Amino acid sequence: MSETQAPVRGIGDKLAIGLSLGSSAAVMVLELVSLRLVAPYLGLTLETNTAIIGVALAAIATGAAMGGRFADSVSPVRTLGPLVLFGGALVLLVLPVVRWTGEAVRGGGSNAVFLAVAVAMFVPASLLAAVTPMVTKLRLSTLAQTGTVVGRLSAYATVGAIAGTVLTGFVFVAKVPTSVIVLCLGGLLVATGAILTIVLRGLQAATRPLVLALVGTGLTLLAPRPCEVETAYHCARIEPDPARASGRTLYLDQLRHSYVDLADPTHLEFQYTKNFGAVVDSRWPAGQRLDALHVGGGGLTMPHWLTATRQGSHNKVYEIDPGVIALDRAELGAKPGPELDLQTRDGRLGVRSEPADSRDLVIMDAFGGVAVPWHLTTREVVADVRRVLRPGGIYLVNVIDFGPQNFFKAEARTVAAEFEHLAVVSTEEALAGEEGGNFVVVASDQPLPIAELRARLANRAAVIDGAEGIRALVGDAPLLTDDFAPVDQLLTPFQG
């Protein structure tokens, strides 16, 4: 055997393909799991997703460059096994690092949490990304094979990345908790790296990385859990209200999403739900049954309230997260039946499937973090809501915004583009631009009962209505369409 063929010892073609494919898949699993880990502390916004993806790509680039360089200076036979082994050991440290950092800065310090997850993900991802160039070096026996070997292993690495992405998004996250995914991924990498190290270098070379892996496993098992239930989209928990024995608050990630009184469904705790109720009661006589469509389920506060206050009302709820619905049924008193139709479906698709003139009331109360999912904000979906509403029906939208309130103003302008009559309900300070909070947008194709609404709100909230008032409020805010809806960017407080 010539000197150029010597490094091939112990690494066959199938093993090389498997290592390239598996290491790339592991990087993508780690990336997607990292998105889940930061959600309870940073929320799940476009900026968060972009930042994590950017860190992962930087790690891949760094690993590929460093892996290629070290493959030329140190025999990959010596470094390949420990590389995978250390990578797996460090994967096992990702979850405890992020969760303990998150607990230490709970209520603030989002930069610290992001820095923790960036470092915790970057190092093992870089090590794993270095596997393919090292394996490629091992499989190159002659320069004549360079194109074939590099192309084939690069192709399999890409296939691995695709497989890791698809399996994580469609299978792993939906079936098992994040901690289990981290433990299984790290354990598989550690086992693979240990076997390679022992075969290629002997047992002693695997000792230190294995100790690190055991430490990481122990810390992962001991790390605090920020939620009771990991759903397909959220980290969810339900907390009792110490001031109200039957009160329950549903938390999704870091935010209070719903409040439900198990003994008294007519009780509305959050101010924006009280505003919802005031709008409904100002439009329709007490007790009149309604056909209502709810986009976003949460704790089902408003469906419960409508059922209790307007006997015989029919509530259809589109909630994209089956885990939230399961939690509603298990702990928040949800009982599907003639008055409550719970459907696991994307709200946009649900609205599109509704017959024309079929609903008296449509409530849009869907969130991903503090943002309404962008495809539920555009003129096109508002037009579909208008089609679904009966004459005189009402469209209610809950919006959260801060700072210059760019998103809220854009959404108000967008709803006004489809509905002739519009009003906005919030606190006087929020409407004056002095603070952020919840804004309720009220829209209809017929005049709104503004005087009655103001009387019911009393001093709890303020109302802006009328064409001139709305124009003055929204100013030059952009119109949101399916072609242009930068919701996350508009929500950023420092954007002017």
C-alpha cells in the first residue's frame, strides 16, 4: 500500500458516508432543538429564529474550515473519534447551560440567554461540522478521485442535514420532550465517538471525553424545567391563582396567554378579554345566541364566556397546537360538544374553509410569542373574515405592541382597508403612545355601537373611532399584505 493510501486504514466507504450523513443530521437536530430551548426565555420571533440559524451556519462554516485544516496537519485517524466523542459530550451540556442561565436571569437578561445558547450550540456544532472534511481526507487515495469523493460525501452530508431537519420538525419535537431529544442525540454521538476512538486509538483516548459526557448527562437530568408540558409549538404550564381558588393561568413560553376561572366562566380577568366582552354586549342583547369563530384557542376563555352568558351559542375554535387543546381538556375544563367545536388547524386555512355569511362574531387572538403570526395579519385574511361574517357581524382582533406601536398601527390600517367601520379599545396611555400593551381592534360593515361601548367600558378603557380618528391614529403605517407583512420587525421597539 502506498503512503497516500495509508490513512484509509479503518475507514471504509460506507462508514465514511454514515459519518458524514450522521454528523450533518446531528447539527440540524441541534439547531432546531436550540430554537425550542430559547423560546421560554426569548420568545419565538423571526429575529430569534434568524439569530439561531445564523449561529448554526457560522458553526458549520467554522467547523468545515477548521476540519479541513486539521485534516492536513494531523492524521484524521487520531482525531476523528475524539472529535465525535467531544461533540456528543458538549451536546449533553447544551440544555443545562441554557436552562440554568435562563433561570438565573428570569424576567430579564435576554442577551445572556442568547449568548449562552449561542456558545453552547456553536462549539459542538463546529466539531460535528468538521467530521465531513476529515472523512473526505481519509477517503482520498489519489488526486484523480478528488471530485468523486468530495462530491459524494458532500451530497450525503446534505442528505443528512435534510433528514435531521425533517425528522426533528415532523417527528422528534411532536413526539418527545426536548430534554429527551438532547439526551438521545448526545448519547448516540458519544457512543459513536467512543467506538471510533477505541477502535482507532485505544480505550485510554476515550476516557476524558466519556467523563465529560457523564457530567453532561447528569446536569441535563438535573437542569430546571421551565414548563409542565412541551407542545409542538410551546413550552406550556398552568399555574393556580393564589388570590382566586378556581382561577388558572395558562402560560405559553414566557407569556401569560389565558386566564380561566373553573368555577365561574363569566369571570374575565385580563383587561383585553373584558374589552371583548364589552364589545359583544354592546352589539347584541343579553342572552342572544351567537355563532362565533375563534382563531387561536389558548385557554378558551372567550368560548367559555360566550357559552355561559349566551346559552346555545356555537363556538368553533381553530388552534394549531394540539398540545394546547389537550391541556385545555385535561386541566381547564374544555368539553367539546354542540356548543364547542375544537379543531386542530392553522387559523388561516380554517377561515378560508368557512362558508360565507356564517358567523356573527370572529375573534382573532392567536400569538407566537408577542407577535400575531404574520399570515393572520394581512389584508387578504381580513377580506376572508369579512366574507365569513354576516351583515352587522363584528371582527375582534387582539394585538400586543410596544414603543412606537408600528405593528398595531399597521394592523389597524389593514383592517380599516376592508371594513368601513372601525374602533380601537385600549388604555388612554397606550392610545396616546405613552406605553405598550393590548389593543383591541373592532371592525364591522355596519356602524358600531360606540356610545353603548363607552358606557360599558366606563373608566376601564378608552376608545378611538371614526374615520378621522383612525386616520390620525395610524398615520403613515404600512398596509400589511401577503406580499409584505414584516410583523416581527414592526414589533421591535427601537424601530422608528
